[in-house]
Amino acid sequence: MPRVWEKIRAGIQALLTAEQDEGKRAVVRQAMDIGRRYVQSRQYGQATSPELAARFLAADEQVLGPIRGLLGLGEARSVSSAAAPLPPDVAAFFAGLGMTILDVYGMTETTGAFTANTPAEFKLGTVGRPIAGMEVKIAADGEILVRGPLTTPGYHGRPDLTAALIDASGWLHTGTSERSTRTGSYR
């Protein structure tokens, strides 16, 4: 959940602020700048230059990896966030540590996530692309609609609630606006 990532960030920031040695703080800031640029360069449709990749490997080995290790995330291959949009500043902070937090979007009525970023295809600030077999569209009023094999057939014994949730064309109405959750067109 984004709130958990926010709390972890606050703890790290408190530790960094408490560091008395300005030289050490500068090294961490520089490493985090490299980490952020590296993660951003790996987004869908972008390419990492060999120079940035080399700078990231050095920063990761000397500074970023040990910080992630202190958090218990040193071995993490993939981390995600759901339940609410991840604030861009939080995603950027963890990108600075060389971590890509993969946002996903779903709800109980869609059996969990129906869109997701993946380690191979992600774009910060989005919830990714629809999962295979799922269709997503934006209604005229901006509401996100979804249809596919993961959606519920309806509420048991509640045809009135089912009719309000799923329209005649089979689109499940999420009640969420595209403005509050950005699905990933990756444009």
C-alpha cells in the first residue's frame, strides 16, 4: 500500500537527515540521483545508456544496495503497490534507491488486479497495462470500465446491485475516474 511506502521513505529520510557528515549526505544524494535517472531510463520505450548503466552499478554497489539491505529489501527482485495510487514523489524517492515500485490496479469485483506494470514493461505514475484477456476503456464521464474473464458475474442474490455494477454490454463500472488512476498507454 502507498501508505507503507510513505512510512518507509519517512524513516529513511529521517536517518539521512540525522547524518552529521555532509560529505556522506552528498554521496547519498548523488547516488540517489543516479538511481533515479537509471530507473527512469528503463521505463517502457526508453533506453539506458552504457554510461548511465555503469554509473548506476557503481552507485548501487557502494551506496544504494547497502541502503536497500538495511531495509530488508536487498534481495527483492520486484516490489509493488496497490489499494491507492502511489504518489509520484514516493515512486521517485524509491527510484533513487534503484527500486522500481510496480503499481497495479484492481478491485474485489475483478478478482484482484486487472492492470499491472511489470519489471519488463513499466511506466512510473501509471498502473500499467491490462492483464491478458482483460479490456479496459474510459467512459464518456471519465469512469474506468473493465471487461474480461476476471470480472465477477455479479453479486449473489442481488440482481439490483449487479445491474448497477455491470452494464448490458458486460462492462464492469469501477466507480473510479481515470484522473485518479492512470492506466498505462505508455505514450
